Amino acid sequence: MRTTVRLDPEVAAAAERLRRERHIGLGEAVNELARAGLAREQKAVPFRQRTASVGLRTDVADIADTLELLDQYDAEDAR
């Protein structure tokens, strides 16, 4: 399949370098570089939630009041 693409300068340089080293065509060099990129395993980065103290304090009564308020909102939404 023929397709026209615009390569970034560093990609074009890598393809040209590979083409010269292996004595292959530019299309074949680009295909090899693309395949190598596709075959490269992506390492999963573990997710880590970061928290920061903002200086607020709550007590159990505040939490109970908040939960009661949320229950009221849910009841209104259900209507």
C-alpha cells in the first residue's frame, strides 16, 4: 500500500540510518522501526493517589450530618 507521510526529522534520520546500515529501502526501514515500536512492551505504571493536608478537621457528627444531607439529595433525585 502506498501512503504519503511526513516524518519528524529525528524519525527520518533514524529510518535513513537503518536504511544505510542494512542496505534496505526507506519504506522497509520505516516499517521495521514501526514494528519495533509496536512490539515494545509497555510497562504498567502503578497508580498512586497523592493526598495533601488542607488543615480541615471533622468529627463524627459532621460526617453524619453530611450523610443525612446526601440521603436527602438522593431522595429528591429519585422523585
